[in-house]
Amino acid sequence: MTRRSSRAFGLTFAAIFVAASAGVQVQTPDQSNHVVVISLDGFKASALADPALPLPTLRRLAKEGATARTMRPVNPTVTWPNHTAIVTGVTPAKHGVVYNGLLVRDPGVPPRIEPWLDKKDMVRVPTLYDVAYGKGMTTAQVDWVAIWNAPTVTWEFRERPDPKGAIAQEMIQAGLVTQQDVDGFTSSNIVYRDSVWTQAAAHIIRKHKPNLMMFHLLALDSTQHRYGPGTLAAQAEMALLDAQVAEIVRAVNDAGIADRTTFFIVSDHGFRTVKRQINPNVALAAAGLVQVTDGKAAKADAWVVPEGGSAIAFVTTPDPDGKTLARMKQALTGLEGVDRQQPVLDREETGVDAACRADLGVDVLDVIAGGLR
Ligand SMILES: [Zn+2]
């Protein structure tokens, strides 16, 4: 938060994290400065250069500021690990968020991913908003991730907002939404939710002028999951995102803080078109390592948890002689679509141990599915 009076458009967070995470002394912050972080989920860097995409606001911000041609996502390259890297400056090995939630392991059943756990139980290092708050600055988040019940957020409208929360009630009073809108918010479609999140972020900026705002727009991710990247649906959603960024810029102008605000427009990952999916758990079931009852995996001695183009395979029961691990490896060897499998020798890079809430003392195997051969 040292760049004053400049608008930056970045696809990387390097500058800001020099201070936040590398142990560099943070100077006494100027509390009249503001940073707005806008994350466009699933927005690939090359889209900016595509003349077929109408992105006037993003291009204007880019022209007026600084840009990075691309960013390097962390591994695993999914939403929460990358967003947490953005606000911590470190990889999942250190921040501990390997999934879109925390992996909860119980013996003999498939592990599950639990997103709605407190930030303090999920993120293992200080975040940008922790540092800013600790320096007496005000912080805000709208639809940010791995941030549940974070005590260092001054104002928020969550991914799952509290219908009775302060910001929701302010927005109702201001006529921006109704109580009914907020009550039914979580079950509304993602395009609607992005729209309300945009109103919430704009409202917080206009009314409260936080020093740091972290704002996450999700609909492009959902659109590309459903219709694929490069489709008309994805292009339309990108155009809508541009208008939503424009709404936030307008709010900053209305708040009278434009000359003291730095924007960081970031993304967490891109998308790649796939034609087929593989489910390695079918192979584990065929090998007798998973028992299926009524179409569901009732019991599992081993289980593969997918993460986009990669997956991590777990032995889920105590395995002192390594027999289950050997059977799991065999079941996955030569499986169509599995490019390679490897032990988690890079445990430190993936942080996979940190992601396991209950360490059963069992082995873990990485399965990297690099596309169909
Ligand atoms: Zn994402």
C-alpha cells in the first residue's frame, strides 16, 4: 500500500506482498490511502489482448496503470489456494489452503472438503488484511474466500451473507436490496449473486471508505465450468464483469477517494477446454478399495480427491504394512487419462499435510492427470 495516487492494474501481487509477508518493516501507513482488490475468477490473462472482447474499463485501467502479462498460479490451481496466495504472498505449503475449503479426513470413508470453517483454522499465515487491520487500517471483504469469521475484517458481505448483518441491513435501508433478496441470496443464481455482491462492494466503498477492499466476482468461473472457455456465454460474462468493475470505479469516485486509491485487478486461474473427464475412484472401486451402496461410496480404504487437472489420492485407513497403498497405486497405474502419478515428494510445495485436519499417519499419493493420452 505504498503506491500513492496511482491506479495500477495488475495480475500479480508481488509489490504489495513485499511488505506483507517477507518480514520487511512496514512503515507507518498513511490512513488516507486506499487499496481495492478486485478478483475476476477464472479470467485468463490473454483475454485482455483479445480484440473481440469488449472490456473498455479494464483496458482503460490497464492503460492508466501497470500491467503484468500473466501471473503464475499456485499448485493446486483452484480458487481458494490462489486467492489465499494473493492475500498472503506464499504458496499453499505455507498458507495451508490446498482445496476450496479444508480437507476433513475420517477413517474408512472418503475425505470431504469443508469450506465453512473459520479462517483461523484454515489459513496458517498472516494475510494482507490481518496486517492492514493490525496497523489500524479498516478492511472490507465481499465474497472473498477462506475468510469465514475473520476478526480482522471491519466490514463484510460474505459469500453466504448474514441476512441480519450490518451491511445487508444498510443496503436494505438504502433501497439497494430487499430483506427477501438477502434471505434468498444463497440459493439465487450466480449471475444475480455477482450483481448483489457488486452493489455491496460499491455500497461499502461509498459509505465506509475502507483502506482495503477485497472483492471477488465468481460468475465467470461458473459460466466457464458449465459452457466452457471461449464460448459466447463466457464472452458475455466477461463483458458483464467489465461493467461491474466500472461500478466499483464509480463508487470510488463518488466516495471522493479516487486520487488516493490503487486498484489491483487480479485473477486466480484460467480455464482449459476438456472433452472427457476421468474418475479414478471408479478404478479404486473396481479394485475393491471402495464399497458402493445405493450409488454412493459408503466405505473407502482409498480415495482420489480431484482438483481440476490434478488429483491427490489418499489412503483413508491405517496402513502399517503399506498394502493398501500398493493396491491403490496398482489400481491407478496405466489408467486411461492419468498422465503420471508420483508420491507427494513435493509435500512442502503442495502443503498436502497441512491440508489434512486429522493426520491419520497414512500415506498419500499424488496423481497428476495431465490430460488424456
Ligand atoms: Zn477460481
